[in-house]
Amino acid sequence: MKLVTFRAGEALRLGALGADGVLDLGKAAAAAGKSLPDSMLGLIDGGDAALATVRAVLDGAQGKKDHWLPATTRLAAPIPHPRKNVFCVGQNYKAHIAEMARSFGREPVYPKYTQYFTKPWTTVVGDGDGVKRHAEHTQRLDYEVELAVVIGKTALNVPADKALDYVFGYTVVNDVTARDAQTNHGQFFKGKSFDTFCPMGPCIVTKDEFGAPGGHRLWLTVNGKTRQDSNTSDLLFGVPEIIANLCAALTLEPGDVIATGTPSGVAAGMKEPGFLQTGDEVVASVEGIGSLTNRIV
């Protein structure tokens, strides 16, 4: 299933994507004599029982016009206000590590351990939302398409071979980065954490539909021109290892989001860097999920 949070005036509502557009799950459930949480976090908290209700409601709505909204319905981020910072993994695609080493004129060094940082919830925006240029604070605005994992149940000290059991689903994140701030502050957090620097969406695909997280193409375009084009098979640390390493002595909770790293093709790695400017349209896509479109404003 492809689950979304959509905008209904000033309200945010829970929905599902289908061939007929966006299904208002709350209204469809009520019409079927069922009840569902009114938010994505509530749905995730509801576990397998809540997902089973969504499946029943979605199946019952197929071929009917009631409670379906057009595909052009404006979406918000699937989780508009995460309970915690978004967890992120740095230096996790082998070709990206190599390109960044070349840009600094040094030999690539592949980390022995997963490299983590976070982005606060104030970075999160949805499909179609603007990403602020912040020109007074950065001259090197970059993009990073990433596969992101949404945790489905509390995980602590989970081994890698059990880690996927704790996944709710997957979404797309664009880990927008101010490269100069990243360099100036000597760590990833500040340069990754300007307001609007974490576009997320357009949906969460449940793990049963997405399948194994390895082997999915991901790519990004700027103004229609491809900048990044790779596959999750190039990950240095795969999703099970990322989850297992992160939840060692650190509790992951339902609704936590983990962005798994970006492939080669970032602006900072180009011979003539093409950093983002006001008006640029950036489209980040992951096979099996969809495309996340944002304009620099």
C-alpha cells in the first residue's frame, strides 16, 4: 500500500494512493463502519491491526467514487512532524565516497562503521513544497536523493537478521545540504538542518509492497537533467545493518525515520559544481515509491 498525508484546507488527513487518486481513509472507514487513526503516526502506532483495517477499507473502495479525491490533491510529508529528529546515514554509497574524495584530491576512505547524524523536524516539508534558498547563509546548496526507512515498532538491540521485522515502510527523502556550513562547522548537523532541508514523500510504501530494500534504482534531476542515478545495491551498509547498528543501546520507536545515504552525482562532487539556485526544480525518485518534487524558493 502507498499511504499519504494529504491536505484538506487547513487540516491534514490520512489517505492512500490508488488508481482512482487519493482515498480519504477516515471517511471511507467511517462509511464502512470501521475506525482508523487520523494521522500517519497514529496508524503506525496501531500496528498490524490498523494496517489490516486500511487494507479492508481500500479493497472495499475499489471501483467506487465515494471518498476518492483527484490525483492532484496536495500532499504533505507522510509524517509532517516526526516525534524525533530524522536519523541520517552519511558516507554510505561507495561511488559517492569516491567522488567526494576526488573533489578533495585524496584517496577514498570507506568507513568501518555507519556514520550517523540527524535533522530536526523543522526541516521536514512535503511534495510540492518550497525549499528555502537561505542565500544569506549558504552559497553551496546541494541535493541528495535517499531511500528512507520508517520504523514500525520499538527496536532496541535488534540483530541485523531480524531488523527488517521492525520496518513499517519506506519513503523518499531529499537530504538538502548547505555544503559551506557543513564544512565551516566541522560536522554534518548544522549544514543539513536549515529549515525546509528535508523534503519527504510523496508517500510511505508498506514493506510488504516495497519488498527487499536492496536492488532499487534511485535518481534525481535538476530542471529535468539527471544528476544522480544509482541503485541501493551500492550501499556500503545495507538497511538491516543500519537499523541494527543504530538501535544498539538506542531505542528506535514507531514512526522514526532513517535516511540511508545518497549515491554519487551530488553538486559538490562535480568538476564544475552545479549548486542549487532559486527557481530550480528538484525531483528525487526511488523505484517502487515514486517521485518527490520541490522547487528552490
